[in-house]
Amino acid sequence: MKSIVKKPICKVALVIFIFSQIGFAQVDTVENYFPTKVGTTWVYRLYPDYSKERERVTITKEIISAIDGSHLVFVNGNDKPQYRIDTIGNVYNDPLGTGMYSNTLIFKQKANKLEAWAASDSSKRIFRIKDIIIDRILGRFVKSKIVEWGSQPPPQYPKDTFALASKWDYYASGFGLYFVIVEPPSTERILIGFISGKDTLGDITRVVDFKSNQSSFILYQNYPNPFNSSTTVLYELKYEQ
């Protein structure tokens, strides 16, 4: 009589392997939090005037410095670079400007959680990586870094606090800046459309008159997600009320 040998352990291993491929195949592990390819475009919905306001940002030119190898990034056809990215991924805002907040270090792409740095010698702002998470951006799960920033605290305050209410910039791997939280009445923004190479995601051109085209309401994905003690939920109503 022919005997049958069962191998339940192998079956369990196979099930676990398949589940891991389904559950994590979409998680992006390439850490490029500040795309610089010419033509890359971001479309943001602006708040609190969110009914029609959009901001479109397109990289129109990129120059590699012959002096130090850093990248100068130009946006929306401007004749001055908006950003400078050095060879280790540090991002500086308005590198050729002359104001107090020019040439400030706004983001360290390779920084670890809770790592902090000063914006510049002249600015009193400090930045740090508040958290590193996996977030869902325009249908894709990617690694994200939350940058918290604000003014340096007085001597009597702990070094890991801010003198004023802090702000948060959210950077996603492969997408760049996708969400901003600041103090009123400054503008908040959320990424709703993105173009990079052959990828076109989300809403990149539409400007909707919500009062005539919208149903009763629209509910957006909460940010941050996942969250610990609090989260922000954005929604829109058909009529002002």
C-alpha cells in the first residue's frame, strides 16, 4: 500500500511568504525624498481657501555645480534656483538669496528620527525629524519623514522644544513634499497630483467649482496616518455653512 507523507510546515511557510508579498510589495524602500528631475510636477490643494485654490510647482531646470557637485534646482521658470541639494542629500532653500532666511538647511534626507539641526548661522530656526512613518500617498505606500521646525527656545526651556508653536513638513520617498501644517493664517497644503517621468497620479489639472459640481461632501484621507494621539481630517462641503 502506498503511503502518503504530509508536509504541513512547508504549506505554512508558503502561506506566510505569499502574505508577505501581498502585504508589503507596494512599500517603497528607495529613499529619495526630494525628486529633482526636470519636468517633475506637484499640484497642491491650498487651505484654508480650499474651494478652488491650487498651487502647481514644476522643476524647469537643474544645474550641477562644477565646484562642489551640488544640484541647483529651478522651479516654474524662475531665473534663480529655489533649492540647492548637496552631495549627501541636504536641501537648502533660496541658496543665492541675501535675506535672513536664504540658504537655510530645511531638510536632511538621510537624518534619523529625532535628529536636529540649525537652519543657518543667521536664522534662529531649528529643524528635526519628528517621526519616520509609512504613509499612503496617491494610492502608494511609501516611507515618509516628518520634519518639525520652529524658533530656538529661550535658555530656560528644554533644548528639544520650540519657542513658538512648531510647524510640520511631510516628505515622502519618491514624492517629495506632500503635506504641510503651519500656524493660521499661513497656508496649509496637501498634495493632490504628481507627475514624474511616465507616472501621472491624482488630480493634475482640474480646478473644480465645488458649489456646483460637488455632491454633499468630500472626505479626504487623514494625516498623519497612522497616528498616535491626534490626526487631521480634511473635508469639503457643497455650500458654506
